[in-house]
Amino acid sequence: MSISLAELEVIVRTAGDIALSHFKDLKNVGVNKKSPRDYVTAADIAVEAFLKATLTEQYPHYGFWGEESGQTANQTNRWIVDPIDGTHSFSRGQYFWSISVALEIEAELVIGAVYAPALNDYYCAEVGKGAFKNGESIHVSTEDNLENGMISTGFACLRSYLTDNNLERFARIAQHTAGQRRFGSAAMDLCLVADGQVDAFWEQELNLYDVAAGALIAKEAGATVTDFSGNPGIFPKQILSTNGLILEQLLAYM
């Protein structure tokens, strides 16, 4: 791998500056819909254009997969990018949105960064080397009782008008926890598991660019990442990340 976490941080923070310039002038930011409940803004396009141009120019041996521009020819070794995860929140002036960048080499995620510019929180990880927030090492929580736990989820499935829309699953799980949160950015949710701010997160019907960087960061912080049956791996259509201690308790309600 020919890029360091420090080198990637410079690029991602610059992308964050581009996003913030739009965020501070939302009245002039065009908001469009890719589908009835899926939004895209000029900021999404601008951030992805910058990341695609910069990453492919500086690291031409890696392909690129971005939410807005799609995939380039080389997808064996590739950057996986969500320019703004939480576009709807962004468009309404809320702070929980993020830029997600991961590097995948031969089907293994090896480096990841999730930056929340409005919060000035920068999360990153390199496989086998731990996870960090703003330069400090982070680790999952030590809560071992779901009844005392704080959990988060999302409802991308509602945007797709699916019958399995997470509402029944949320109702089952919520009554067995002490707190529930819905932040609106899967990348951020995974980082909050990594940072011990929540004890578990699940969502369904996502794409790899939504979760690639966050899942690596969570795993490097000690989290489990599985599907809803407990099979280890990153399954965007069913992703469950926990501190490990409440995994079995949660699986009973999935």
C-alpha cells in the first residue's frame, strides 16, 4: 500500500473544506432527488469530483467507486467513496453527515477514513493498526447488558419502500435497551460504535460505499461486524456492528 493515514487525512480534510463551503451557504445549494426519498446536492457532486480527481491522479494504480459517479475499470484494487453520507441531514443544516473513503485491495479493506466536517471529528483506521479519532486511539464500549445499552439504527429500507422495512425489528429491539438513536449517517454510526458512544448499530439495504470505511474503523476498535445471523463480514444489505459483548443478546431479536 502506497498511502499513509496522514496522507489520506490531508486529502479527506480538503474534501471536507469543500463540503463545508456548501454547508455554510445552503440557501444557494441545489438539492435534487435521485429517487423519491434519496437526495443529492451540489456538494455531493463537488466533493466526489475532487476525491476522484485527486485519488486517481496521485494513486493511478487504484480504481475508484463513488456513489455519484459509479465505478472505473479497475475494481480489484479500488477507492470506495461516499462523498456525503447523510445528504438529507446535510441539506437541512444538521451536523450528522460525513465523508467516507476506504481503500480495498483484493477484496480486503485496508484503510479507511470518516470525516464529519461540521463536528470536526476525523476517524481513521488501517488494518491491523487500530482505530483513531482526532489522533487519539479509540475502542468500543464495555457494556455487557443490552438492557443498559445504547443502540442506533437507520431506515434506508424505507426509502426503497420495502416490506422488510426495519420497523418491526426496531420495535423488538428498542424495548430491550436503555436508549435508541437514529443519526442518519451509517458511516458515522459505525464510528460511534468504534468510539464507544453507542454499543451497537444495525441497518439494511445499504451499499458498500456507505459502510466500507466505518466498518473497518469499527473492527479496528474491537467491534464485531456481521449480518443479522451473526456471520462475520461486511454485508451492506444486512450490517450489524456491536461492541462484541452484547452481540448474542441482540441476535436474539434480529
